[in-house]
Amino acid sequence: LVLCWAGVCLGVPDPSVRDHLMQEEVFRQVGGRVLLTEPERRLSERLCELKKQEMAGPQFPPAMHFFKARPFIRRSPIFNLLQKMPKGRAALHIHAASLVDVDWLVKNVTYRPHCYVCFTQDKSVRFRFSTQQPLCQPQCSPWILLETLRRKMGNATDFDHSLVQNFTLFTSDPEAAYPSQEVVWNKFEKTFSAISGLVRHAPVFKDYLYEGLMQLYMDNVMYVELRTELPETYELDGGTHSKSWCLQTYQEVNQKFAAQHPDFLGARVIFTVHRNRSPSQVKEAVQNAISFRKQFPEVMVGFDLVGHEDTGKPLWYFKEALSLPMNMGATLPYFFHAGETDWEGTEVDGNLLDALLFNTSRIGHGFALPHHPVAKELSRKMGVPIELCPISNQVLKLVSDLRNHPAAVLMSEGHPLVVSSDDPSMFGSTGLSYDFYEAFVGIGGMKSHLGTLKELAINSLRYSSLSPQQKEEALALWQKKWDKFVCENL
Amino acid sequence: LVLCWAGVCLGVPDPSVRDHLMQEEVFRQVGGRVLLTEPERRLSERLCELKKQEMAGPQFPPAMHFFKARPFIRRSPIFNLLQKMPKGRAALHIHAASLVDVDWLVKNVTYRPHCYVCFTQDKSVRFRFSTQQPLCQPQCSPWILLETLRRKMGNATDFDHSLVQNFTLFTSDPEAAYPSQEVVWNKFEKTFSAISGLVRHAPVFKDYLYEGLMQLYMDNVMYVELRTELPETYELDGGTHSKSWCLQTYQEVNQKFAAQHPDFLGARVIFTVHRNRSPSQVKEAVQNAISFRKQFPEVMVGFDLVGHEDTGKPLWYFKEALSLPMNMGATLPYFFHAGETDWEGTEVDGNLLDALLFNTSRIGHGFALPHHPVAKELSRKMGVPIELCPISNQVLKLVSDLRNHPAAVLMSEGHPLVVSSDDPSMFGSTGLSYDFYEAFVGIGGMKSHLGTLKELAINSLRYSSLSPQQKEEALALWQKKWDKFVCENL
Ligand SMILES: [Zn+2]
Ligand SMILES: [Zn+2]
């Protein structure tokens, strides 16, 4: 009557077999095989205790929309620990254009002189720094000096608040404001257009990057890879700079920042192009990427395509352009966004497999990966990690309750992954701590522990574009800070 | 420079390797290896075309709450095909107490004579059929004849509508009505209490069951396994019947229904007990189940525990009771609800593994299964299917957008599963077609095709409690109807 399977006999469960199977599941998850020191084990227990309390509370933040959850997260003792954690972790998936807190943009940048503003027909804004009145833009009101306008409006606080609303998706009632993916993506793209004139002003560009590094540094991040199209920047007199100027600036700001913060490892660039471009435009971008990589080997690390996957062309549409480096015998690491979709089985949903076949170094999001068993195996065996950005996926309406995020499947299987924040300023999340909170408390559930956090931190260095030697140094530096953190928080 | 892995060379993808990997993924999914005849292939293509149109429309029903999606689903040509499909399929996970459309309860049952009603403090209702005024119930208004009350209220339509609201979760604004799992479960349990007095009246009990079989039959379902606690039924004079009486009634109604519908295979019973009972009460229930199975081998097929998993005791808490049959040398198939939770890593989340270790025949819901790689493997190798009830999971707030249902992972891996409707009257979904629609269009995405539907239909017979010979007959009967359906809908 007793049925046995692979040593497991069913019917009346043997408690030791049950323990063994439960242990096996614990081993498999991300961080499941990380050995913890005695102090680490104690801290881990404390974290689990805190998590239990958080689950028992009347509001469980990961089950809520982040915009509503943020005040609760800020009060969470787990979040406070995560902020202090010298995560040493690297932020591997952030778009440069939404790196810095919008408050800084409003309070610092829009108060600079020579800033003109105009209002578009679709109720957005445009900015332009210029010594003289800029030329009119189509579908836009005449330009007016922001200084003048602000004075006219009387209440600067209200006015600045209205600017903030144009610079971020963050709002108090997200369900009402963004009823569908279409609406939220529309606003998302509009917001990038709104801030474009501000951040592309050459002096602002430099300050913005410096401020961005500072905000990451304050959140205990030690290295970042930024996705950017390397925008055309401009001066007050209307003169413009090329993409190379941007890369040059990255190099300089890195040096300046590193001089003041020797424990920060710098920012590198993943050059991106929008997936709504033509195949020949993408081809040109790939060629540029190859030559930038030769010119700026220290900052320029690779290439990606950006924009809404569902409404854009699939990777395979650009196969000729993407085969170029290999056919030329050049090296161009890829970091493709792929599988950022709920539409299973569509052409776009094929991006995951194609990203892997084009030998991508990491996968941006990979939200749909658990729906693709073959791509999942390939990704695992190739050691290609998923860049998990929980808040982004929630705000852009791929998933609502983060306990249901498909990465929970990947975490339980110990799939290679790193945590990042995608567009922190758009989502009202500075640095990485908010996304770590969601991944640790929401997606990981009660199963994840300090070993999970440790593996995620180490992963972020392991899967970065740092050289093997830099990785080793970074890991040593991180280990020291980590040990200190563990001791201080027992 | 070219990296190869298991015969797959990366960098410049070989189109034939790409095709092969894509094909491999197609093969793995549910229905992926089903061979289709030429007519089936044509119908499948038509279905895929219809699905594309559905995806391109302004409203995609599986992404919406079912209560809002229902009118759109009713208009869907795919849904209409699914209704006509002689699915031959069996409904393996339905609770007897919410089998029949609430309209029938209101329009038929509450209009019968001798029906008394009272109103509880928590704004619910209770009913009792009786020749004389029933005794007062605690926390309830005095009993009043429903006939009298309805006359007093003047507008019977409005009054009946208010009754409907007490009998179902269905409502026009579910997000507002049910802000949390706690609220929705509360109303869910309240609704069962409200209809209890109606359906436990012995004559109603018989009619209810007959009507339930009729509604399934009209939806082209040919067999059902009903979960029921075998409630105490009562007569007009207050006399009551035992659980055996219920089983006897099942047998009689089956015979009566089969006489009029020879192509219907009947209803069987999975005896259930609420998980908020004590271990000794559960033990008694298990003992009862064993003896019922001997007395009524044709209707009584097994045992299960019901009620909200998150707030109830885990299976392991009842391990002594559940080991009883094996220790006694008796046979009692289990059909445990397990993993109907978003709370990963909790004690309750261990139910999945324990259900398998107790040699469960199927798993009710298994919503959390993809988070448990070891349990998932065990379930697959043991051939233990998941009973997938998409609408239930959405209404009870485990997931909102059904494209994100974790069963999408299981479907893409070809995991054994059957589709059922859990509590159709509570959710406003008659029969199985609505849940098939959600599974096929929402969870399966563009990947699922006619082969998927065929495998799901066959699965529902394969994993039923029918004897091997009955299964063979049922499959032959189903095949005939299926072929006819395919021809008629080309
Ligand atoms: Zn991104
Ligand atoms: Zn159920």
C-alpha cells in the first residue's frame, strides 16, 4: 500500500524525510547555500522576527502599490537596516535620465538663471537654458523665463509642486491616475521629454551626474552601470556637444567623485537606443557603440535597446544590426531588456530567447522568464542574471501585489539575479534600498534571510562589468564594510 | 570568440537552432505534444486568430477583475466556442454549497412556502423552512415568514435583488467592496452561512443537487466531483438527517439524472471538514470518511480539509488524524487544498509538500506551487495534478491580472493540471466555461491552442476518481462528441 518515490515513501510521512525535503528547498533558493557566521545568523534571526511582525501588521507594504506603501516602508525597521547595509552592492540597471530625485531638479536646476519654459498641447512642459529667447517649438506655447513665470504665479510652493508632477510618475492615487499599461507608459515617456531640456544643458548634465552618484553613495551603493542614449547636450549659446562629450564627462565626473569618495568605484555606461528606431539607425548605433568602447574603455561597457517592449519591435527585427560586432570580429557586450511583458507567446515575448542567443551579459527585467522553461535553463547554465526591478514592474503595471512577482519563482530556484531600481526618480524611490526591501520582504517572503541579501550583494559585483581584478578588490572592500555592519546591528 | 553551450552557439544566432529551441518550448507546454488532426489544426488556427483580435481590443478580459470582465467574456467568440465544446471534461473542484446559480435559489427556493427569514446583527440573513414559527437564534431578529415580508416590502424585484447580494460575492465594484483578502474571505464565509438554511432543507437539497447537475450538463460537463461537508439536512417538522442520508440522496439524484441524461456520468463526493476544527474532530471526520467509503463506494471518493488556509491550521497539525487510514490499513484518497496562499515561506505554505507526502490524489489550487521547486518536482513525478481555479484565485485576491497567475509557469512546463470553478455561484460563473476561458486566453496566452484544450479535457477524466474502465468509456464518449464539435465549428 505504501508508495515510494526516489526514497520518499508516501502515505504516513516520515518526519526525517519531510525535514530533508524542506531543507532541500531551503538550499535551492537564492542565498540558500551561503554559509553564515555566528553573528550573521543572529542578525538573520532578528530580520526574520521583524519580517514576521511586518506580515502580522494591518498593512503589508509589498502587497500595496509602492506609491501608497512608501510611507509604511520608510517606517519599517527592516528598511532602515537595508539602508544602513553597506550593500557594497552595485546598481546594474538604472537609466541615467531618471537617476536623481526630482526635488533636486526643481529646487536646484529650475532655479538657475536663463531657464525658459513652454507648455505643450498635451499638457506637458519643455525647458531650455538660453541667453536669449529660444525659437518657438511646434505645438508649444511661446517660451517664457521660468523666473518671470514663477514670480507671476505668486505661490512658488504650488508652482514647484506642479513641476514635480511633470517630472515623476509618483502620485497619491496611482490606480486612478494610471488605469492601464498604455496610460502609464504614455505618462512615463512624456515625463522623460519634460525633463530632457533641463538635464541636457551641459553644466546641469555634469551636476546631475555628480548628484546622482552622491544619492547612490548615500544609499550605500558603491558602483553603478547607467543606461543612457548619451543625449546631445547644449550650452547657453545654443552650441551642442556630441555623444563623445558625454562619455568624456562621465570620465571626468567619475574622477572628481572618486577623489572625494575613494570607496566609490564609479559609474559606467551602457549605451542605448530606442527600439522604435529603424534597423539602419540601430545599425549605426551599434557601430558607434563599438567605437566608443575603443575610445572610452573605462566607462563604456556595452549596448542595449530601450522603450516599451510590447509596442516596439522585437530584438529579432534588428538581427542584422545586432550580429554586426560578431561579424566584424569586434566585442560589444549586450545588456538587453527582455521579457518586460505580460503578453505571453507574442513575438515580443520571444525577446528573452533572442537576448540569450545574442549572448547578452545580463537580462533587463526578464519578468516573463518563468514562462519560458527553455530560455530559463539557458540563462541559468550560461550564468546570465536577471536584473530584477520590482518597483518598476509594479508601477508600470506588470504586476500589482509584489508577492506574486514571477521572480519569486526564480528566487526559490536560486536563479542568478541582481536587484536594481530602473528609474528611481520616476518612481519616487531613491537608490536601491526600496527595491531591496520589496525583493527581500515581498518577493522572497518568509523564506529569504540574511544569506539572500548577502548573495544579492555579491551577485551585483560578480555580474558587473568590472574586471576580474576590480571585482576582487571590490569584494574585499565590501566584505570589510559588511562585517562592520553585521557587528553594529546585532 | 563564439561561445557554445549544449550545441547552441551564441553571438550570431543560427536561425535553425533558434527555431529548434522555440519548438522545444512549444513542445513542453500543456498540450504541446498533442497531435492534431487536419480539421483540429484548422480550428486551432481560427482560435488563435480570435485570440489575437481579443488581445488587440480595448479591453482584455483576463487582465480585468472577473466581475467587470464577465459581460465582455460573454460577448467573446472564443467563450462561445468554449461553451459549445463538448468538453467531456469533468469538474473536479467544486464545492457543493455553491454549485447552483443564486438566481435559482432566490426565484425558486425562497418562493417556496413555510420559508422563514431572520436578520443577523452583522447584516446577514438566515433561513429556515418550518411548519411553525422557528425558535429564536442568538444575535438574530425574530423569524418572519418570507412570504409576509416580501409582501410588506412592496417591490419584490428590489427585495429579491437584496437577497441575491447576500448569496454571492458578485458585485459591480469589487475593488471597493473587497479591499483586502480578509474582507473578501469574511464575506465569503458569511455568504455560505446565509444560504445554509435554504440548501439544508431536505427537499431543497435534492432539487438543488439536481439543478446543479443540470447547469453543469448544460455547460457540456459530463462528470463532477463535489466537495461537501455532507451537512445535516432537516425537514419541515424539525426532524434532521445524518450524513449518510446525504450520500444516499446523492446516489438517488445521480440515478434519476442519469435516467434522463444517459451521457452524464454522475456526481461523486469528496467529504470535507473545516480546518478550524480540533485534531480530534478531524480524526472523527477521517474515521467517518473511511466508513462512508465502504458504505457508498459509488459516490464517496475521498477526503479534504477546507476553509481559509492562511488563517487555519496547517495540514501537519492534523498529521495524526491524516495518518489514520494508512495505520489502519484502510484506503482513503486525499484531495487536499494546498498552497492557496500568497504568504511564501510560512507554516501554511508548507501544506503543498505535506499534501504530497500524505499521498494526495490531486492538489486543490496549488497556487504557490511554482515557489516550491522540490514540491513541484514531486507533484510532477507522482502525477498529482493541480486543480486550477483561476476566477476563484482572482476573486479571493491572490492575483489580480490573470496573465500573472502562477499557473502560467506550470502550463509552460506541461505540469499536470485540470481546470475547475471552485465556487461558481459565489463568483457569478456557471459551469466551467468561464474558468476555461481565463485559463486558455489569460493564463495560456498566445501560446495555448486547441491541443491545450484537448489535453485539459482529457486530463479532467484521466485525473478523476473514475475506475479505469469508466475512464475508458468516458474517453470514448468524449472523443465522439469532440470530433463532432470540431467538424461543426470549422
Ligand atoms: Zn529599464
Ligand atoms: Zn476549493
